[in-house]
Amino acid sequence: MITMLQSNAFSFDLNILPHLLILLKERHVSRAARTIGISQPAMSRLLDKARRSFEDNLLERNSGGRSGGYVLTPLGRHLLHTLEKQLSELAAITKYKAFDPLCSDRTFCIASSEIESQLYIPVFAGRLCEASNRVRVIITQADANTLDLLDKNELDAAFWLNQVPARFSRAHLLQSKLVCLVGPNHPHAGDAFTLHEYAACQHVRTYHPAEGPNLVEHYLLPHGLERQVVAYSPHLFASAQIAASTCLVATVPLLIATTLAKATGTRVVDAPWEIPPLDLHLIWNSSMDEDPGLAWLVNGMRASSRHLQLSSADGSCINLALS
């Protein structure tokens, strides 16, 4: 294959390689065309062109499988692995150029859960609009695949709570203690829960598909305690609404507790002192530590964090898009 490419270096259209990589990954002409955003006939022509250039079918119909479909030829498999490596290295070269937000048209992809999207992205978007009208940021939902995508550099960064896996670089953004929200019908009349009072209550737990061991459970178990979770919610606002209409306790970061309480009619009660605060980080693949564009992104998130903490400290309302 290398000899063929060398002999045809001036006649081979290198522009088709990124599309060819998608086709070899998908192993399906129509699906690859949809992924890229071109027509199925255009993708078929690209495949024909690649077959002529490489003098190999690359992709063949699987006549032996029950569901049919296509399989890669040996050369197709080798080409897939080669393109994944080489195109990734070429992309890295582009990223490592000196970064100027006024000139760059780079797109950053960040994985985020609800709270970071509500808190950080509006503030960072404002800073982005001041710095550049060409740089773009795509926010994706953090999930169980987030760390794998970071490992593959298919994400630029991700927001992460508490313990960060050692293989990733990180920037600590903020720390926020946890407090509780209770509704008007909750029997607890005080301003704080003891650890045993907290464990004796029924709870609504805000979960996230990307999380590992839950922070609260992690600190209750050594005390021989376990909270009774009656309801699970993927969103903090929904958890606060549930607490408002029941006798369940919602545990939320102090940073947004007042806003949630005002919006839902709940009351803020201090959580037991034994439960530690949340630490929010921005994490990324350590191989990108020298990328000036990523450094610009991280610095922007740090500046957004300082703005949020100042707003919280001086009593300013942190604007959440609650809906």
C-alpha cells in the first residue's frame, strides 16, 4: 500500500481520506454518508475512487452473516488503522499551532452535566463572544463514555466532580459545600441536620450517568449509616421540585441552593458537617497539555469560575435557566 501511494503521490486525492476513514469505520455507505452530511451517491463515488486508487475492494458484502452488511478486506482493515493514527497526528499538528482566538476557527467539544451547563457555559459564552466571533464550543451530555472519549481525544475537556482519575490533567474550578432543600411540609424545623437526622430522612437523589460511587453514600457508610433514597432524578431543579411537594430531602450545592429554593418554594437547611464539599474540575487528556488552544479554554473556564464565586460571595443572583 505504501509503495502504491508513493508511486501515485501526485495523482492520489488526499482530500478523500477523512471521508474514507468514516466509511471504513461505519462499514456502510448510506450510514457513512449521513454521518458526514453528503449524499449516498457521492459516498458511493468516493468508495469507487478509493477502490481504484488502492486496487482493492476495501469493503465487501458479507454474504455469510445472517444480517448481511459489509466487512473490511485485509487491506481495508490495515488502511483503517493507518488512517486513524495518521489523521489523528495531523489533527494534533493543526491544534498545536499558536492559538489566536481572533483568527482561529477551532471548535472545542466539552462534556458537561446539568449544573456546569447552567453555571459555566453562559458566563464562558459571554467571554467567548468578547474574544472571538469564530471559535465555537459544542457542549455534549456527560455520560458513562466520557472518560473513554477523553482517552481517544474525541473530547477536548470535561467537567468532573471530586476525585479525578490519575491519567487526566485537571484544573480545579471551585469548591461548594452541600446543603439540603426541604419542602413546607417537612417535619424538620431546624436550620441544620445532624448526621443521624439526615440519615433518618427520606431522600430524592440527583444522579448522573457518568458518576462513580456517590459522594454522600461514601461518607455515610463509615459511620454505619445509609440514607433511604425514595426517588431519583437526573436534574437538580427536578429534585428541588420533588422536595417541595413531598417530605423528601434534596441535597444540592450551596452555590445554587438559594436560586433553587426561591424557584421551588423550598427551604435551605445545612447538611451535616461530616459531608465534605463538592470539588469541581475541568479535566482533559494529558497528551494535550502543551496545546495552546486548550490552555486558552482552561484559562477561560478559570476566569468564569472566579466570576461565579465573586457573584456568590457578594450575594448576587446566579442566573440559572430553570425550566
